[in-house]
Amino acid sequence: MMAWSKVAASVVVCFTMMAAASAVEAAEITVLCSNGMKEVLVELIPVFERATGNKVSVNYDTTTNIVDRLNGGAKTDLVVLTSEAIDALMKQGVVVPGSRVDLARSGIALAVRSGAPKPGIASPEALKQALLAAKSIAITSNGVSGVHMLSVMERLGIADAMKPRIIRVDAGPTGALVASGRAEIAVQQFSELMPVPGVEIIGALPGALQRITVFSAGLSRSAAEPAAAKALVQLLAADSAQPVITRKGLEPR
């Protein structure tokens, strides 16, 4: 894997040349971004700012909450959400038609507290037994992973048995509850579990029970800085950004 210093250097060179060629004045860009892509943007945005002179302000939340805010009239330059959400927002006229750019793919994983026994979840039956053996499980209230996990429990025939053990997390990583001992198992996107200190990922949802989410960028109809926002998307979608995406627990597009 390419060292981050080399990744940063290649991105900076690319965007410095682009900025010099286009002579675009520095801009202030606003972004609404799904939590699943947070760690990628946290690392790449400073590179973009140094290379272009632009400033980027990002608000991170679940895709569902961001969509609600946009439908309620929230203004932004760029949105980074699930591909399904971007497509829906394009149909509604909130996101510019044809502006969707796929950035990364992510699967759903389970984690336990560091040092705790790691139950096997390699098959649907093993996952079923691991969930039934757990005293508590933390899932997002309305994030993609939480909604999907509820459907997985239904498919495994254990939804009723698991109801009293579910702890719903409105905001932030579910892994934080596991790290603090308030939950036994956490379920969330790989990229959201990986940076949480004190937890260990035990594996992905097995086989057909997995749900792969594609995260995409889309230009907002309300964009005040569309050119700068498009330049940011170019960085996020560049080949030189792929090692960062991989290291953060996602797969390049």
C-alpha cells in the first residue's frame, strides 16, 4: 500500500497544477456527508485545502437525517450520501441531475470490546447463534446499517427475541457503546467501526445477509460554489485517493 505521505504528495501536485491552470479564486465550500464517509473526508479535505486554497466546512450525519434536512430546505454545495439517496434527491430536484459520482463501497460489520471473546459469524446460522447469545446489541436508529440489521434479524427468525436487547444509537458510532461496556456487540459500517478505540471488528455480515452500500457525491441545486465543489469531487474520486479509501475500511468505487 502506498504510504500516506506519497498519496498526499501526488494529490497536492495534481490539484496545485489544476488550480494554477484554472486560476479559480479561493472559495468556501459546504458539504453534508454521511457518517460512512467521514474518515475519508477528514483525511483528504486538508490536502484539498492546501492544494487549492479553498476552505471546506463539513457536517456529518446519517444519510436519513441529511435527506430530511435537505428536504426541509437546508442549503449546501455538495452532498456525499448513499447512491440511492443521491438518485432520489436528483429526481426531487435537490441534487443536480447527472452530477452523481460514485466514490466508495462499504459493507456492514460487527464488533466487540477489545479483548472480549469473538463469536463466529461466518454463516447465517453462526450469526444467529452469536446474536442470541449476546445480552445487548447496539445499532443505529435510522442509519443504513441499523435498518438493515433489523431486517436481518427478521430473516433469521429472531426479531422478537432480540427486541429487548437492542440499543438504538441516534448519533455517533455504535462501537462507543461497546468500548464503554454498555453493549456487547456493535453493528455499523466497517468505516464507522474501525476508528473507534477499544473495539475489535469480528467480521462482516455473511453472504446474502450482507448489504453493500455505495457512497456517492452529488452537486446541490443550491450550490453557491459549484466549481469548487466539483473540484473537491475530483479529488475524492481520483485514483490517488483510493489507498485512503481502502485504509478507512471501504472499497474504491
